[in-house]
Amino acid sequence: MHALQFWIYDTLRAMKWAKPFMTSRWGWPFCETVHFLGLSLLVGTIGMFDLRLLGMGRRIPIRALHKLVPWGVSGYVVALITGIMFLATEPDQYVFNPAFHWKILFMAGAGLNMATFYLTVFRRVRFLGSGDDAEVPAKVIAALSLFLWIGVIVFGRMLTFYRPADCGSEPLSSISTCIPLR
Amino acid sequence: MHPFFVWLEATSLSTWIRESTSVLAFPAILTLHTIGMGFAAGLSAAVDLRILGFAPAAPLLELRRFLPVMWIGFWMNAVSGVLLLIAYPTKALTNPVFYLKLFFIALALVGTRFMERSVFGDADRDLKPAARKCRMLAIASLVCWTGTITAGRLLAYTYSHLTSLQ
């Protein structure tokens, strides 16, 4: 597993385009700000859609509220781009950070959950009009979506508190959670 | 430094939040602050976008139903924000950016109150295009929440004194 980590680490380190901007006075703070704005847009619009599926604001037709989903996607893209810029600048702070592993896991879960939504229940759910209740599988997916995105925020916040230290002479475990000597 | 900061930072609550290695201290409070931000600013933004004409077929009045969740997010942040302030009073209160953040929040709250009256107080508002005044309120709300998040994020990079204690 840590062979993959090394490969990711080297790939990220080769992305030199991000560094000059990110190490300038306001580069990192600017990206942090944009990352949080994207996060809010994502949680606000996707979260609202999930809450509607769960039964809140039931008079809103699903199709009408779905028009806000592209805004959530753009929030996600903005957060993804700034996120990659953090990774490219300080790869070892993320690749060997257990909180980051969980964050990626939850992001993958949220992605998979979204794919499941569009491949299965969306076909029927999109025709739900004013006052219609969503079917149980759709509600499960909506609840999972809220849980997973909140989890992504939690582990994103935990990054700072689980910064990896140098491994020293410790033998590496299957996933390295300290920065190995190269 | 002001003696009040010195006193506050020496209280057991302030010390615990700042110095405890427990994940329930500073990390959990900061995390709650971020989740609350997502729901308060995010749901406000979603309502603003609807007022501005995106998702036009969504009955505006019904968006009212999401406001309680928005307010839960807001109060989560008021409480966690006060706890963070108790942990680091010098850091926040000696930084002009912190007052800018409070200013944006105050403005956003006034705007939301106006919106609750003018947009959600009019039963006929539902599907007709939002009036000019409502659109201005929506734009102001987006500006205020963007300002709040920006100022809040910059707090980590603009403070001049971390604590008054040595």
C-alpha cells in the first residue's frame, strides 16, 4: 500500500505549477477561502435536495429543485481544484495523514452514492411533483449523502490535528501514516 | 495586553479548549463551526439563488421549510464561535478582520430578517418573478456570507497576538 502512497506523493510533487502561487503571501489563504466557499455551496444546494427527498419542503417538485444541483457540482469542482493545489504544494502532509485517508474514503463514498442515485432511483424520483413523497431507497441515498458530506467536512477539519511526523526507524505499516525517510 | 484577556485565557474552560489533547476540545468545536457554516451559508445561498431566478419552478414560499435548518446551522456556529473566542480572545479581538467578520454576520442577519418578511411573508409571491427588492436582498445575502467566510478564513493568517499569556 505504501508503494502507491509513494507514487501519489511523487506525482503530486511533480506538479510544480501550483507551488509559486501557493507559497506566495496570500496564495494559500486565498485557496482556503475558495475551498470553504465551494464547500458551503455544495452542502447548501445538495443538502437542500437531500432534505427534500427526506420529506422537507415536500411541496417543491423534485425536478424544480434539481436545477440547483449544478451549483452544488460547481462548488465541488471549485473545492476539488483548490484541494489539489494544497496537495501539490504539501503532498507529505496529506498522503501520510490518516485523516486524509478517511476524507478520500468518504469522498469516494459520496461519489458512489451519487452514481447509485442517478443510475437507480432518479428515473422515478424526477417525476415527483408537489406534495409527493420519495420512495424509501431514495431516502436512504439522501440520508447517506448528508452523512458522507458531513464526514468529508469532519475529516477535512481533522487534517490539521493528524499531521504526520517523520517515521524515524519505525517499520512502515500497510498504509504509512508517517513520512518515511527516502 | 488587556487584563480581561489574561483573566479569560486563564479560566479552566479557555485553557481546556486551547490546550486539551482531546479531540472533543478544539478539533470538535472547529469541526462543528465548519458544518454549521455549510448549512447556514449554504442553505442561505440556495434560497438566494432561487430568488435570483435559478430553479424558477420551485415554489419560493415552500423554501421557507429549510430556514429552520439554516438557523440550526447558524446557532451551532454562534455557540461554537463563542467557545473558540473564549479559547483565543486575544487572537480574535486584537484583529480588525474579526470585527469585519462580525459586521458581515450582523448585516447577513438583518438581510435574512428582511427576507423573511418581504419574500416569505407574501403569500402571492410563489411563482411570480421576485421583485427587484428581493433580488437586491438575495445579492446582499450572497455578498455577506461570502464576506463572512472570507474574513473567518483569513483570521488564521492575519492575527498579530495569539494569546496574552506567556
